[in-house]
Amino acid sequence: MVRADGIGLAPFYHALKIEASRKTRKSAEESMNKLSSKLNGSFSGIEILGPSPSFIEKKGGYYSWQIVIKSKKRSTLCDIL
């Protein structure tokens, strides 16, 4: 049996989802790629999943992409905000 702390699930990790909506798919993806790169260089102790299209990628004519950031320290995620 795999323990939840071994694969980074709650309650051992906290998660933050950040989403970007843009007129084009390319623009939404690029904005999340830039943010992901910036966060990787600025914060330690985080794991970034994505970027990836949001569950519902197109809403109201806008494309949405997201990243999910995981950390053992909730304060790290608050610092990102």
C-alpha cells in the first residue's frame, strides 16, 4: 500500500491552483509557462504540476490553462499569492 505522504497528497501537502484565461490557446499556455518558470526559480520546496489546459478549456470565448503548486508549507503558497 502506498502512503499518501509518499505521493504528495493531503493532508501532507497543500495545493494552490492558478488559472489564466486568454483569447487564444497559445497565449494562455505561454502565460502559464512563464509563470511556472518564474516560480521554479523563486521558491524552494514547491512542486509545480502543469501547465495544462483547465478541465473546461474554453469558456465564453476564452481559453483557460492552469498550474497546480504543491508544498508541505502552507506559508510558502501564501507567499506566492
